[in-house]
Amino acid sequence: MFVFKKWMLYIVLLIVLILTAPDIEAHERKVQQILMSSAETTEVVQVSLNENSNLTYHNIFVFTYTKHNRRVLTFGALGMVFNVGG
């Protein structure tokens, strides 16, 4: 008989968080949506986290986030990216 311990649940949860952490492209798409929704014109906005020095991507293995001018702009976990800063 298999006995399920509490620490096993934590290990499984940690593995799920690591495997579903969003990548840099997901954050680029979310930042692009934020910029396009705030733009008053219908111009096309292209965002690249590799080239923009004010916009940085951080991967903490279980979650990811981007910062713009030292403020958190997006947060990602479980395969989803959320807008947390304006």
C-alpha cells in the first residue's frame, strides 16, 4: 500500500510549477498587448526583451516576471502571464 506524505505533495507542486513556468516569448506577447492597449493610435508595437535595456526578464524557476524601470510589469506562473504593473 502506498502512503502519501505531505512532503510528496510539496514536491509534486514544485515540479508542476517548474514545468509550467512561462517563457520569455509569453512575457513579450503580454507586454505587447499592454502597450497596444495603451496606445491611442493603431500603430504596430514590437517588443523584444533581449534588446530593450529598460525591460528585463527574470526566471526564478517556479515563476517568472518582467521589470520595467525597476517596477514589476508582468508576473507568470502555471503557464499564464498576468499584468501587475501599469
